[in-house]
Amino acid sequence: MTFSAEIETFIKDFVNDLREDCAAVFAGAGMSKAVGYVDWPELLRDIADELQLKVELEHDLISLAQFHVNSKKNAAKLTKKIIQEFSDQAELSPTHRVLARLPIKTYWTTNYDALIETALAKAYKVADVKFNIGQLHNTRPKRDAVVYKMHGDVTMAQDAVLYKEQYEQYHRTHEAFITALSGDLVSKTFLFIGFSFTDPNLDYVLSRLHAKNHRNHYCFMRIEHGAAGDDADTIAYKRRKQALRVEDLKRFGIQTLMIDDYEDIPRILEAVEIRYRKKTVFISGSAEVFEPWSKDDAQQLIHKLSAALVKRNYQVITGFGWGVGSAVINGALEAIYEEPGKHSEDQLIMRPFPQVATNDRPLDELWNEYRHRMIALAGIAIFVFGNKRDRDGQIVAAEGVRKEFQIALEHQVVPLPVGATGFMAKALADDVLANGERVYLEQWMVEEVQKLNVSDRTILELVDLIVKFADKVSR
């Protein structure tokens, strides 16, 4: 999918924010509505009917909720509505899924449902969920992300922020949330999704920050096409108002990303994910023997390649392939410890395969799932050697390496078989050269595979070609 120049710039900049660990998401009601949960007008429709009002004619829904509390002298029915509408677990949207896969550590939301934390759990991440003041004082061990639910949670619906009086008192009753959000807005780049920017709490924070906030934030907004039955004048009016809203958001440092349809959002986020992953390289391979290479030369190649990638600021993933994984680790660690101020141990991701069947699942099933999870982290996969000793003691091509090649293609990971190392890597390179259009979208990639498919290059020449290939892919 092609994007506008504005969206392309956002993708590039937000990927940099992800790599610098300063990206955050603010999820509004639109993210939950997309999977079937009600928005505020639907939540309050019955409430409006009781008050003999029409919800579609009301623009201040927080005041509408307050009118109901005034008439009933309590918020019991509002609380019950939240429990009824948000207790059932909805299917996750593509937007929730891709966000959970991204290395985002900070989420803010005004929603009461559990979609964000569910998406994180399905992505094998630990969420530290905070929906009351007491939880802000504690830190969940081994957390991967913090989810701030500033209006409360369906599990404690009686404490949820619902009506105008609560909003008016929020700066006193929930001061710690405002302080935390204020700090994040200064230190992180926020992406607002499914948000209308009519929430008084957010407005309270933004209005006090815009004069000193020098960070850029982003939001998605669908281009105004008008509603069914709108005439040309009405559509033109709505577009003028939208343009004014877009301009007003700039006061808070929020840049609006105009989209044709809400379905564009997960596509844009997937493009962010793919670009982010291209700075992560999976090195696949196994080797019982290395002929015609000597063992020392073969491991020097892998060692120097891994070190060179780390020095070029790539993350390197290894599954501890026999005869290959240790050289990957040693090379990466050498580069990391040479310049500890520049490189981090986070640049080396080690994922040894499980060796024992668990939970009545056969080992090959576990390995397949494990391969998918590991390779899905990468944007580029390099294949070297690829042989093993079978049960009869014969040296054969490693079919596991071929499986990893196919999985790489499934996850849109750019594969690079180094045919010069022989065995399965050679077979994969020959397949690519015979069917380049099936594997690559660009001819130059096929030409690079050809350069790496000859046996008379030195170790340094091979490393240089591979790193240049990765650099060109990751631009």
C-alpha cells in the first residue's frame, strides 16, 4: 500500500521514536467501538430516554450523565451500564494486535474495557495495569508495558469517571494521573487513536502543556466525507470545521494524519512494524560440518558478520543453531563490549529452542510455534550453512533451515541465503535465483544473492556484501 508523503514521514519518525524507547499510545473510544463495544452516545441512549431527551441531539454527553445522576440521586444505573456493555470480551482488532507487537511501553486510555491488556497478553507481554491511585505506587515485576486507565476499569465500575461532577473534581481526586500523563506528554511521542479530543480531562492537561511542550504528537483523523443525505453545502461546512480542528490541535503539538478510512490505521501501523523490524536480523543456520570451509574460517565468518551488524546498530537474533549460534553470540558480544556506551546487550536476542515436549504437545509443534515467534521479530533473515547428521550418521541438508526460510516469507521478513556457505543455504540461494520474482519485489536483491552464491570470496568480502544488503533494505 502506498501512503501520502505526510504518512510516510510519520512512519519514518515514529519508527525512530520506537527505537529510542519514547513512543506512547493514547487510545480513545473509537478503538473499542471498532470491535463492537458501544461509544458514549450508545452507552447513554437509555439514560437519555429516561430523561425524555434524544441522545443524537445532545453534544455534551458528560452533562447528560450528570442530569441522570441528579435525577436518580446516585450513579448506580450508569455503573450497571458499564458492567453490561464492557464485561464481555470482544475480539481484538487488527489495530490492537499490531500495537501490542510493537515495542511500546506506555499506553493511556479513557476506555473501561480490557482490550489493550488482552492484546498485550496475546503478544506474550506483561501489562502493568493502573486504574486507581493506589496502583500508581506499585510496580508489577517483569512488566513489558504500563496501561494507564485514567477513567477506571469495568472490574471496578463503581469507581469509574462518568459524569460531569467527577470530571470537574478530577484534578483533585486523580491528581497523580494528571501528573503522570503530563510527564509522559513531555518525554514521549504520543499517537492518539480513536480519540475525538473532546474529553475534558485530556483538555485540562493539554491546555497547561502546549506553551512549553516541544514534542510532536500525532493523531489519526478520517477525511470528512459527510453523512448520508448531506448536500454539498453541508459537506463543505463540515470540512471547514474539520480544517479548523486540525489547525487547533497544533497548539498542543499534535499533528493530524488524514486518512480516507479507519481501516487505513492498521495498515499504517503494520508499515511502522515492518520498517521497525528491518533493523533486526535473524541469523539462521546449523552446521555439523563446514566443508569446503574449515571450521575456524566458517565460525570467523559468522562471528565477524554478527559483530558487524551490531556495530551498524542492528539487533541480532539467534536460535542457538548447532555450530552457528555460539559464533553469532560471541561476535555480537565482542562488538557490544568494545563500545558499551554505544551498544547494548539488548542488541543480542537469544532464543534457544525447547528440548522437551510440554503440556502434551509434540516437540515439532513447539518448535514450529517457537520459530514463528522468533522470526516474526526480525525484518531480515540471513541463512548460512544448514546441515545436520541424521539418525544413520549421514550428513544431510537441514530441513529446519528451509522451514525458517518459509516462515520468514510468511512474516514479510526479507531473506538472504548466503550460497557460498553451501548445504541448505546454497539450495535456498539456487531456488531464489530461479524464482526471484516470487521472493523479492526488487531485482537488485536477486543480484545480491548471486554475488553471495560464489565460493571464491573472502570472509571480509562476504560480510561487507551482507551488511550492505541489510543497510539498503533497512533504509
